[in-house]
Amino acid sequence: MNTDQFLVKSDINLIENTKFTWKTPSNIALVKYWGKSNPQIPKNASISFTLNNCHTITTIEFEKIEKTTEVTFDLFFEGKKKEEFKPKIAEFFKRIQDYCPYIFNYKMTINSENSFPHSSGIASSASGLSAIAMCLMSLENELVQDLSQDFINKKASFLARLGSGSASRSIEGPLVVWGEHPAIVESSDLYGVQFPFKVDPIFQNYQDVILLVDKGEKQVSSTVGHNLMHNHPYATNRFQQANDNLGKITTILQEGKIKEFIHLVESEALTLHAMMLTSSPYFILMKPNTLEIINSIWEYRNNTNSNICFTLDAGANVHVLFPENEKDEVLQFIDKELSKYCQKNHYICDTVGLGATKM
Ligand code: DP6
């Protein structure tokens, strides 16, 4: 794996104070990443829809200082200083310091806000870390001239991955693959790449309504969950299955085979949670209402021929996926039949998006 390509090899022309603001989205995996080795290398390839409305906006102010040996930064979340978020970001800076040596020349003030409530159970690590990565790449682009957009996106994804694996899939859109896979020529374990094939119109502008079943902190973090895949009795088969599914979905997306899409995506979601149920120690992140929603979706699909389906990430919330041309009926169904299973009837309507935007 060629990580050398991300080292800064040319001269760095340090500038004085500057700041950049980026808006980067969350993403929802169709084939799931669950299991990794060091440093943040996935055990299988994954693919996600980039989202649009669920995003983070981050500004980093860079103030030139005498070169230090410790990265210097302050962190504000929604206007308030957040000491408790600092260790994760400090660890991130440690992981990327060889690739971004200029971070020792600046004091960074990071200001971040999410479009979704912090306590919604929607993971903010993908959007949060990709936003920081884009701000760093904007700085690098000033310090080292003539970086191509392609390189900027690739390195931003590479850096974001070192913070949180799924963040590597939040730089671009509408579909991003992360992890080396024979069906995706340019794919890599080091960064996400755009799905390289033309997608059938049925999958364009796909809709994702996120049902907020449980807004509390998860009892088991993703990091712990990933680690439990070491020595997991089904790990080898699971990683093989995910890679097989990535091959299958590559064809499904191009050929518009929506029934197969539904089957594969729901199976991936349930398999992810099956891995949790069969870990040692075992754990359950679904809640009773998660199952109520899944059963209601199946019943509605049986009764109507709708192409609605669900997926889950590492929590109790349910992502309801459907084609744009079914929006009116499905939104009515959600409002009438599913919103009652959400905390305070709260859900978020999102669509597939195109990735990071400079503000
Ligand atoms: C279930 O990317 O949150 O959402 O790399 O430890 O930060 P870390 O894990 P994270 O794991 C995401 C897991 C998932 C599936 C997915 O997004 O592919």
C-alpha cells in the first residue's frame, strides 16, 4: 500500500493567519464496514450513499506560531468549548501528523456544528472528521501549490479514514466505495473512491428518511464493536460475504435491479447486527421499536408493491430508503405508521448528496 504518496514532499511556504470552512455530509452504508486492522484498514470493502441534509459545518482558523512538538488546538462545538471532544481529535492529529507536518506550525481553532441534533444517535464522526480533513487540505493547498482536485479529495479521504473509517466515504458522492475490491478498479483500503459506473435512474436521487428511535448514547461504541470482530467465530465468512455483496451491488446499481437491491441492503443491515449478537461479549443495539418499524416496512411492502426498504447503522435508528418517484406515498406511510415509533415522533428526511462543499 502506497502511503508515501500522501507525504508532503515539496517545499512548504508557511503563510500567516488563514481560515477555511467546509460542509461535509454523513453517509449511509449499503454494504457495511465492520471489522478493521491497524491503522484503520477495513477487513472488507464497503459502499455508501453520501447524504445531503445531515452534515457538519466546520471552520478552522490557523494562526501561525513557533513550531511545536505537540499539536495546539481549541475545539468549539455549536459555539461552546468542548474539552470532552478533544482527546478523539488529538488522537486523530497524532495519526495524521506525518502526512500533515505543517499542523505543528499553527494554532488551530476548530468551530463545528451539525445540522442534526447531537443527541440524535446519528453518528457525527463521518461528517465531523471529513470536514476537518477538508479544512486541512485547503491549508495544504495554500502551503504547497498546485495540488489537483483529485489529489485533494483523495488525501482528504485518506486523512478522514485515519480519524474514522466511514469518514473516508464522506468527501465525495453520490456513491463511494472504500476498501480494495476487484470489481472497482481504482478502489483502495486507504481512501474512498467514487463508484465508477453509470447508475440506473431508479437509484439516482435516492431518498433516506432517518427514523430516530433512540437518541441516547450507544451502550457499545463502533470502535469496541469493530474490535470484537477479531476472534469472532463468523468473521472470515462475514468479510467474504461483504466482498461478494459489493460485487453484486455493483451490477445491481448499474442494471436497476431494485428487488435485488432491497434484498441485499436489508440482509447487510441484519447481518451487521447479527455480528453484534454473536460477538463475545454479545450486545444488542436494536430497540423494540427498531423491530416494530422493520415489520411495518415488510408489511407495507407486501401490501403495496412499494420498493421501500430499510438499513441500520450501529444503533437503533432506522434508515428508510426508497426511490424518489415513490416519495409522496412513502412519506405519508412514514408519517402515519412509522413516526409513532420514533422518540417524540422525530425523523429526518434526507436525500443522496454529492459530498464536501467549500463555504
Ligand atoms: C456500522 O466508521 O464509526 O456505520 O473507524 O472505528 O470510527 P471507526 O468506525 P466507524 O464504523 C462505522 C460502522 C457502520 C458501518 C459503515 O458505515 O460502513
